[in-house]
Amino acid sequence: MSIKNYNKIIIPAKFNTIIDNKTIEISKEYSKWVLSIKDERINYLKKYLKSYNISLNCTEKSLKELFIWFSNNIEFREQTKEELKKYEKFRDVIVNTKTFSAETVSLIFDIALFWGECLISRKKNIDWSINSVEKGDVNYAFPLIADDEDGGLNSRQLIEVVAYKIMDKTPLKDEFNNLLDIWIDMV
């Protein structure tokens, strides 16, 4: 079954140039917007996965089922010539010509929010924080999971790395639970 019917995230037009306009103010505003739709997106993900008989609830079994389903359902496409042009300035760099479908990008976004909630539920002194990192920082714009003293964890970036590993056919097993076990003591 294809994820073509997965509800794509619609990012407000004011954030369309977020990569070009890297300011702390835009980063904070985008983070606030993401957190304002967090529950809606997680609820959509849960409802969508019920059609696959997967009940999301942050248990080890649930995260394992989610990972197996995700591994078998992410979709990618070839990048256009226009998209590949942005890499021309990097010489001697191998560029992957594949990228994720819009539905997969939305799925990564939603799973990142759900996975983040699972991490927060297991460690009570952490929560979502508004991202106010400097431009050029790898965590720019997405809300972070942090305690009061730490820089934070970008769950979207983490889930995207998992998706790239799946795309590259890297052998993985129960990765969402493995990442929780790793990050529970690091955040």
C-alpha cells in the first residue's frame, strides 16, 4: 500500500524562505508554529496507522511496529535537475540523486514529533523548547527536546537520518527503540 494518501504538511508561506533568511526570530517563530500543530499531526499519524492495525502509544512494541512499517513504506524520488544544481558548487562531493517524496517528508516530520513525545514521556525533566540557535547551526528552526541546561535534540533530524539509512539499505533493527535507549541519558 502506498503512502500517496498521507496528509502532507502545509508550511505557511511566510516560512518558505526559512533557509535563506536564517535569523533567530524566524527560527523561534517556526518552532512555535511546529509546536502549535504537534498534537494535530500526532493524532493524524495515529489515525492513519490504525488502518495498518498499528496502535501508537510509546510502548516498545508500538515503536517497533512503527519502525517496521516506516522501513517498508517510505518513498523516494529522483531529484530534478533544478534541485541538483544547488550541489554544483561542491566539488568532489558525491551527491545522492534521490530524495524523499513529499508524503515521506511529512511522515518524517510527524514521526519525529511522536518519537519526541515518547522520549519526553520517559524522562520527566525534558520538554520541547523553542529553538533559538544561531543561523548555520544544524538544528536551525525545528523545536528541540531539552532540559534547562542542554542545547537539545532535534528529533526531526534524527528520524530523517534513519530514513536516509533505510533509503541507502543500511541494515537496521528496531531503530526507534534503539534511539530512545541511546538518547534517554544524553538529553
